[in-house]
Amino acid sequence: MEMTTGRHAGAAVHHTVEGTDPGLNVQTYEPEHPAALPPVLLIHGFASSIALNWEQSGWISALREAGRYVIAVDLPGHGLSSAPEDVDSYSPSRIRADLLQIASDAGARPIEPGHPDSGLDVVGYSLGSRLAWEFGATQPAIVRRLVLGGPSSRDPLAEFDLVAAQRFLADGTPIEDASTAGLVTMAQASPGSDMYALLSLVEAVKEEPFDAAEAVPKQPLLIVAGEKDERVEGLEGLHGLVPSAKVVVIPGRNHVNAVTARAFKQAAIEFLGEG
Amino acid sequence: MAELPFPLPDLGEGLIEATVLEWLVAEGDQVERNQPLVEVETTKSALELPSPQSGKVLKLYGAPGEVIKVGEPLIVFEVADDTAGIVGTVPSEDAPKRRVRLNANLDED
Amino acid sequence: MSETLTTSEAGAGAGTVTLSLQGALNLALDELLAEDPKALVLGEDVGTLGGVFRVTSGLAAKHGAERVFDTPLAESGILGMSIGLAMAGFHPVPEVQFDGFAYPAINQIVCQLARMNYRSRGAVPMPVTLRVPSFGGIRAPEHHGESLEALFAHVPGLKVVSPADPQQGYSLLKAAVRMPDPVIFMEPKSRYWQKGEVVTEAAAAASAAAAASAAAAAAATNDGGRSLGAADLTDAGLTGARIARPGRHLTLVAWGAMVARCLQVADLAAEDGIDVEVLDLRWLKPIDAEALASSVGKTRRAVVVHEGPRTSGLGAEVAQLVTERCFGTLKAPVERVTGFDVPYPSGDLEDEYIPNIDRILFGIQRVLEYKRG
Amino acid sequence: MQTLGTRTTAAGRAGLAGAPREPLAELPAVAPVAPNELVELYRLMTSVRQLDVAAISWQRQGILPAYAPELGQEAAQVGSALALDPSRDFAFPTYRELGVARAFGVDMVEYMSTHKATWHGGLWDAATTHVAPIQAVVAGSVLHAVGWAHGQTLEAHGELPAQGLAVAITYLGDGASSQGDVHEAMNFAGVFKAPVVFFVQNNGWAISVPTEKQVAGGSVAARGAGYGIPAVQVDGNDAAAVLEATRRAVAHARSGHGPAIVEAMTYRRGPHATSDDPGRYRTLDEEREDAGQDPLARLRELILAEGAATEEILAEADAAGAAEAERVRLGVIALGPRRGAEMFDLVFQEPTDELLRQKANWREESEHE
């Protein structure tokens, strides 16, 4: 008699990793009617999570309905992922390495001509867009198409006033820098996020600030942003680096609420559905 | 047929209201359970609300940009009488799934 | 016809209607109220609203707000009032809205309803049918999904029945309400929306009349076949268990919502070459011991499946009845696949608690591979 | 009463079409108790007194295993029961309503059978005597009275019959009034305007617990206001007053105005039951002080003072009561056990096969019938 143990058929994959195991929460979603297209990796923004950025916003169901197999990950210190103590676990380069491992464990394969379901499509939002840009640029063999939502060519986290934030958290001293104050408010409001982990991420990002020109992705690229997104300074900068990129601006939306927009999802699904 | 109002649900974390961003259904539409109804934005995030049930949309409350408080009417459905008003959910009839196989030697019978 | 019956469709077979279990129960109540001027329906929200599961939908409008009426929100009151109405010569069909709310009425059910005939030496019969939406499967809040059959079956003076499908719901409710004794009628709420063909009593009578006139002409060519449900509608056909699916190798004993699950399991077992018989017990008190003996005597193996907790559950009673009658021929001890000895869990854990297909298959496998040692 | 907030009328409908009339602010007046009725009260009460006292001695003599005396409550029980018409009204007693059963015409041997442990509910026919069988859950039958009474409303089909509605009377004590079912019953009765009289014998004691530790607010009748049910409190040791108060309550119910409450303030002069020892919770001095005048002696004085009957007539009534008690004693002694088969036969109208199997097995193994 055949017996299987446990509720879930798939056994957990264990790896020996260098440094701290970041304990990232990965969730995969099977479509009901799979299309012959590669998996889609979703990378959420700062102080967000799979649940907030992708599930509750309707992205997962929209992608599944389009027949896409979805791989989503909570960044370190976010959502259901662990919050390692060492700053290295939060560095963009380390996260990119983890993403590659995660995508490969979840079944993504390098692009192979004649196999339309090979490769990996990547959708990032905000900070996730920066990671997606770099991931695409550094992993041309596996990343097939890229969608960047609410991106910018410079990193707002790089200008984050870490000292002011720490002082604010310690004794409530008001934060002068408006951008820093805004990010701290957002982080505090974010359910499940570990405030000190988020500050570690900021610290790590400051050590590896975003330089879009350093590595430019060669994949087909879609850039989407809300018309009122105050962070999309230099969207033109990214467009300038990839003139072939398609740009969609969602009327009336800002950085927070562009993520749910139908027009965003439709544009992305259509763009990622192209061969 | 019965009318079934669906108020803005408690979105958790002490949120008391939400702003309508965009309706994804229109009055008169037939919707299925879990179909996205509306995009709303709270002070913390933007999200899509899935339909709590299937039925015909009779009335929508709140134009884009308007604020609705938790518990205030958001949408009114017209539903068949045999699904309205219950506590709990109508179970779905999925095809039977198994992982256990039977294995027996019935020869000795 | 009441509102709910708008869900009915032209039946697939002649003389049948397609109804949900809700619709079938509604039709039965409708016909009972029409045929019996002493029949009454009472409970919380059963009147204007038509019940939270719409089983009494439209009945107040059709039969009058005197005969189908809302009561204040008090289960003990509903049962106590029904007892008094029965003493005044009525045939009340009270509803408690959900199984767990039978608990506040336990004193009236156990100490009063069940004993009044006995206490009064038969002078005051209790023709009361208590409808209880029962069992789990709809991810409802606490006390909205429980399995009280063992509790009720243990009480002297009560009869207990649970229908598995629309036809059973229609026919058994009619049989229960016509009885002169108290009946606890446990409706499997997870099956309320499932549709099936129902042979109404009127259709059965018409088909019986047609058969009788045809019989004289075609007596010689009688092939022994019978029309769907017709025999189930006779009084004799409603007092015991029924074979929901015949089989040779093993008997699955179930009632209420578990019958449908056991039928699924029987189909899956057939893929593995195991021919499973499904016995729908229907009456949980009295249990049809002869039907159990007859089925298990043939298959020589039995698994009893129920949602209620295992310890002192009705599965133990079934196992004992089988053992008393089939001990010599049994290939293995009777196996139980049941809920656990835990308070009924929340919706998220419901699927872990209610016997599922694999747990039933495991139970079958344990019986199949049992070796005497 | 202070009402906070805006008062609104509930929009929901009661379940009853053609609802009966509104309750009256006060119970209707009735004719004063006539002299011949005082004598009838006396005849019944002296019978009940002598039966009750005799039953205590029967218990001491081993004829009854136990008995629940009602000494001191004769006026409340007989006075209330006499306000009803046993041919159409229905009484729902507890286990201490000897006086009610006697007034309704229940055979007293059949009544005593419950205390002889012959049959829990008693041997009398509840359907023909209109006295429900005895049951031991206090307040258990209060809801039954409401249901039975609502049945009378339903039978009337929205029209008040010329002779008025048949009325249920349900008996409960200060102890039973703590049960949740009493609240449910009063609420249901108020909602359905059921023709039912809640007759409360507040006898001061629920076994060992005095009323002040039992009834918050001190009065069960006072609760009527909350349910919109008119209520009266009456001296429960004054038989004529009880009869008149209950007649007013019955008149209210009979004329379709719905339920009424009568709270008869009386005193349980005896123990809770023959195995009870009141000395553990009250002194003899307290008993003498609290019990007030014996209701039977009081009625006797009233009858003589009003010239309603002579000493000779009352003496005849006493003698008739003594003779009845003796007849009942002989009947109770002669009362044999029921056939064991009744255990099985009376559970259902239609016994189950399993029960018949158990009966056959019992008969075989016990060699009894």
C-alpha cells in the first residue's frame, strides 16, 4: 500500500547556505489551467509583503487566472520571513543570490529556445523593482522578461536618515527628513514587519546603493507607475537606459495605490504573455 | 430572490475606513464568489476585495475617491433564496481526490 | 408552491422533480401542512424570513402566520412550547437553528419531550419532530456544526433520523412528522444545496396506479425492476436503512452527510478492485440491525463512518450490533472512522476533523489487511 | 421607569396573525366569592388537609417511601384551582399540588401513586382529568402551559369563542422562579398573548433557602411589568382572596387579553419532603411567627362569622375528609406494582424493535410479566 506522510505532497528543500540562513518565506501558486509560459517571480516593496503587495491586491489571482505559475517571496524581515540579526542577510546582492536559489528550487529553468515555458519572468514593485532590475541585468540566462512597478533610478532608501530613525524609535525625537519620516511611518504601519529588520535592510541598501547604469537589463522591459507617484523621479532615467522599454502611466494613482490597478495588472499580464 | 447587502468588512489592524479606488464590477453584473469586486485603499495599503458570494450586483455604494467606513454598505447583491443569509459557506463540490491506494488479496474469500 | 421551489427544475425522469435538499424539505413541510391541519412549524426566523437555511421559505405566506410562526430566541422555550402544543392536540415541527443550540433546550428535550408519553402512561403522546440542521462542513462559527446523534440516540423516548439526500429528506421528514412519537430530525447542512431527483408522494401514487393497471397486462414479462424511489416511499421502506450502493467486499455504514462521501470512496475503491457496499443507516434510533446484519453478513467486513467524536459515538453501537450478529463470519473487527474526541474545531481545521476520503480509505485498508493472530 | 434614548416601536411582527387583544392595565373585576363557595372551599381544603397529614403518617408507617407535604398551602392550591373549569381548562402542577389535583377531580389513590413510587407521573389520565402528570424538574412544565395555551388561541382561529378561551394554569414556587424557563415562559406568553395564568406559590422556602435569598427584588409578581403581563400579589392563606384573584387572572386570559400572574404569599408549614429536617435552617419559633394563621382555621372562622354554614356542616365536611383519607389509605395499600412490561410498552406510541427485543429478553430472564 502506498503511503504518504504529511499534508503537503512536496517535501521541503534544504540547502546548506553560506552565512546565515535567511529563513525566507516562499509561496508558490499553481494555475488551474497552465499556459505554456515560464513561472513569474514576484518581489515586493519595502515594508510590504506577499500578502499585502500581491495577494490582497489581487495580483496572485489575476496571474493564476492568466495561467501563470507564481513564485512569491517575502524579503528578509518582511511578512512571514525570518529577521536575521546580521546586516549581510539584507544586502541586495545577498537577496539576489537567494532569489536565484528560490527560483531554481521552485522549478525555473534557464531560457531554452523552442521551450516557451523556460526561463523566468520577474515582477517587482518599488524596492522590488530595483532588485528585479539588477536581477535581470545579472541573470540574463534565466530572466526572460521584466516588469518594474513604481521604480526609480535612485534609491529613496539610500538617502534614508538612519540615525534620525533610530533616535525616533528610541525616544520619539521627530524625524526632520520628510522622506525618512514617511518611510518610518509606513514601516510601523506594516503588519508583520520587524522594525529593526527593516532598519537593517536600510543599512544594507545604503552600503550597496542603486546605480541603475552599473548593470542594465537586456530583457524586454515594462515600466509602470502611478501618475501621482512622488517617488518616480527619474523614471525617465531608467527609460533612458533602456529606450526600448514600454512605459505605462496609471492615471490618478500614486505609489501606494497603483499596485492594485487593473490597468497595471492587465498591462503586465499582456506584456508577460508575449513570446 | 433576496437582497443581501455586503458592508465594508473589517480590514484588520484597527482600520476604520477605506477609499474606493475603482469598481471592478457594475450594477447588473453577475459575479461569482471570490471574484474581485472593488479596489480600495486604506491608510496602510491598497487592496482588492473579493466577492463574499455569487449573485447579481444590485447596487454599488461609493464613487471612486469616496471614503466608506467599516460596516457601511458597500454593495448589495441579489441572490437566489437558497443561498442567502446563512452562517458559514456553501461547500464546493470538488472532484474527489485521494492519495491512499487500497491493496488487498481477496482470493481467500 | 413556496418560493424555494423556484429552484426546482423539470425532473430528468417522469414523475420526478429536481430539488435541493432544502427544496425537498420545504416541499415535504408544504405538503404536510396542507394534509394535516394540526401540523405547525415554529422556531427562530422560520416565518417571515423562511429560516436561516430557507427550509421554511414561503410556508408562512402560504399556510398562514398562525401555523408557521417565529418564536422569541429561546430554544428551551421553543421545545417547551411545542410540548404544550402537542398536549393541546397539535403536531408541532419546531426548528432549532443550529445543532449546537439544541444544548440550551436539553432539559426540555431529555426530561420532558422524551418522557411525556411514558410519564403520562401514553395519555399524552408527543408527535413532535424537532428539525436540527446538523453536522459540519460549512466552516461556520462555534456551535453551528456539531454531531449530536449519539447524545440523542442515548435518550430513551426519542427517535433519531438523518437524511442523506433530497429524496431521503422529503420522504423521511414526511414519515417523521406522521409518527406519534418525538423524532429528532438531523438535516446534514453541508448537503442543503445539493440537488437530486425527488419522487413526490403524488408521483409515486400515480406511478403505482399506472403500474397496477399495467401489471395485469404484463404480469408475464415482469423483469423485477422497480422505479426510482417508489418503494422507498412506502411506510415499510422508510423505517429502516437503505443500501445506497451495493457491493461485495466490504460495507461502509454511514448517515447524513457522510453517505455522499462514502459513495465517493466506494467509486475510488472500485478503481483498486474493491467492491464496496454503502449502507445509509437513515434511522439512528432505532438502528436497523437486520439491514446491518444482512449487508455485513454478505460482505464480511464493515467500516462505520461518522462525524461525531469517537468515544461512545454511534459507531460503537453499530460495531456491537454487527458483532452480535456476524461475529462468526467477520473477516476483521469493525473499523471506525470518526471525528476526534475534541470540541468541534473552527472552519480552518474542519477538513482535518471530518472523516475525509483518505481516512476512510485507510480504515478500509486496515480491515482488508487484518490478519487473525 | 426611566427610558434611556429614543423609544421606538419594534417593526417586526409577532408570529401570530389576528393577534388577541392588548393586555389590560389591571385584571378585570369579578363577583365576590359567594357564601356557598366558601363552604365548597372548606370541603375541599379539609379533605386536602387530612389527606396531606395522613400521607405524612403513611410515610412514617412505611406505606409511602416519601411524600412532599403541602401543609399550609391548602388555600393557595384549592382557591386557585377552583377558579378554573376542569372540563376545558388545564392545570400544569409541580410535585406539591395535591390540593390542585383534588380540586380538579383527580382520583387521590392515582395521585398518591407517584409518592408510592408506583409510577413517576402518577396513574391518573392527564388527557381526561386535564391535570398534567407530575414531573420533578421545577419549572419544567411552565413552558408546556404556555404551549398548551397558545394551542387554544390557534384553535380559536382569530375569533374569541362565545364562552371565551380555555385557560392553562401553571404552578410554580419561589424556588422555581429562579429557573430560566420561567423567564422564557413569561416572555413567550407575553409575546403570544397566550391564555395562561402563572400561579406562584411563594411559600417562603425552597427546601432550606428562604425567599430573600432566592428572588431578587422580593416579588415574582413584580416581574410581570417587564413582560407587559398584569400581576397581582395576594394573601395566599386567605382562600377566598386567592379564589377571587385567580378568577380575575383567568377572566383576563379567557377574554383574550393574554397571560396573568398571581403570586400567592403563603408558607410551607411542613418540611420540603418527609426526609427533610427544617430544624437545620429555621426554628420552631420562626415557623410559628412566619406562618401566620392556619388557612383552614381562618376560613372556618370566616364561614362562621358570615353565617355561611353552621358548625355541624363544617364538622360533616371534616368527617367526610377523614373518611376519604381512610379510603385513600386502603387504596394506596392495595396498590400493587405495575407490570414490568409497562416499562417497555409506554416509552413510545410505536415501540422500536430494539425495545421489543429488550422486553422479550427481560421477560425470559426475569420470569416476570
